[in-house]
Amino acid sequence: MSHDYIHQNRRLSQSNASWIQQFACEDIDCLIICRGPIRKEVMDVFTEMGAKSSILLSEKDSIIYQNALAPELRLISDPTRIHRVPDYTGASKEERDQRIQQIIQIAKDNGHNSIFAGYGFMAEDESLVRAIEESGLTFIGPCSRTVRQAGLKDEAKRTALAADVSVVPGVDDLTVRTLLAKASREGGLDVIAKAHQLQIPDGASDAYQAEALLAASYQALVDVISIDEIA
């Protein structure tokens, strides 16, 4: 089903204006690693722009939807544009790191020059974005620094304030305060860090060490404070 206001020719190289032509996307060959309806929408837009795309397909999809076929699969006539993986993220940090490297290798082995992760889910994983950047591929979305700033809620609020963006009134270091309060009860930040096999910088202020420990915990996918403790 087509709609003139939604599905249209987006091949900017065909524009009569040279300044528009420079934004042409025909050179994009993207590996789409998100799932669900957004994957189909992205494929449609890439096709309209003249870009190429391939998708990841988790083995778990065929288990959950045994008698179903995703709409996007009906559109792909070339089976080499479908790359199978055990799952999309992995159940542990080790599996997640392995999956990230597998995704990057799939992209390189199949001539893709970019990766799109959709919204939320893996798109908010700083380690994924950073690994893609370091591999030389293009991540279609915010850079890893921005993902980190947005993901760390206190830092996201400070970043918004620095950019003169309105935020809900309140403190912007609640998690730091919570962690420092917990450290005072449990023998210090270094005790908490060692309990989770994390490291914090020496010779820094307590607040800086707390922020560093929180950042390390986010990277390691472990919780050094709980929601109940924050509340």
C-alpha cells in the first residue's frame, strides 16, 4: 500500500539543485540490527533513498513465531541480505560483547559501510556505538559520547541545562548522592568498587569518584545502587 505523502522518491541525487544532491544516500549499504515494525519502516525509507540494506535475523524469532513470516522478509529476494544470529544482544555482558563483535564482523564481511540500531534497545548502548566507531564503520545515530551523556541521567540533565533546554526542577546528582550515602554505610566507595570488580580513580574528590564508579558500573552492566536506594 502506498501513500504519496509517506512513500515517495527520496533519491536526492536526482534533484535539480546541486546542494541537495550532496546529501544523496545511494552510497549507503546499511546493516539494520533492530527488529519489529521499525525494521520494515527503515527498509522502506532506505529503498526510497536508493540505499542498500540488510538485516539481522535472530534464531529466537523463528522459535517465538513458528508459523509467521515477518513482513520485511517477504520483501527480501536476496537471501545473502539476511544474516542470522543466535539473538540480538546476548544474555550476559560477555555474550553482549561477543554479539557486538559478531555484528561488526558481519557488516565488514558483507560489504556494509554502516549500521542502524533503531530506537532504544541496542541504540542506547554506548559500548555498541563506540565499537562501531572504532571499527571504521558508520553508526547511523548519535555518537558514543552523546549516547553516554544521554544514558547517564544526571549527566543528561546537566547537558540539557548547559544547552539551555528546560528540564524538570530538582537536583542533577541524585545517583551520586545515593552512592555516597551507601558508601558511608558500607565502608567507602572502594569497598563497593571491589565488591563489583570495578575500579575508581585515586586522589579525586568523593563526588568525582562516585561518578566514575557509576559510569564504570553502567559500562559493566552491574548495579552498584538500586532503585529502592535512590527512592
